[in-house]
Amino acid sequence: MSERKATIASRVGLHARPASIFAAAVGELPIEVTISLENDPVEDAMDASSILSLMSLGAANGDVVVLRAEGDGAVEALEALVKILETDLDAE
């Protein structure tokens, strides 16, 4: 299983617009990706392709989240997803 940490860059956190953009990117992948706050137990990880899960995570600007995925292309997929989370999507 591959794992990457990312710091939420959007000014108001992982709210509707950034969550929607991120969930759409995850939904295009052929692998399952989970997300959790850095200090949460692994079993509390949520489906990263679900906008509702992303918003209920409550990740604010500066919070660190952990992305996990398994399968072919997981490392590359997580790298691309980290870039999305570490971009201020509210500034675009």
C-alpha cells in the first residue's frame, strides 16, 4: 500500500469547491484512494472519491491529511492528488 501526506492549501480548507475538484480527480482513477487526517486511525480513513466524505473530514487550511492507495499506478496517482491538495483552489 502506498501512502502520502499532503497539507491542505485551500484558504478555507477542504470545503465544497476543493472537495469537488479533488473527488473528481480521484473518481477518474482506476484504483481506490482513502483519505484521513494525519493523526486519525487507519480504520477511520474515508473514500476520497466521495464529496460528502471529504467535507465531513473537516480538513482546514494547514491540516495534514494522509492519502492511501493500492494497485498499479498508486504512487503516481498519489503524487498527482497531493499536488491538487497542496494548491490553493480558492485562488483560482
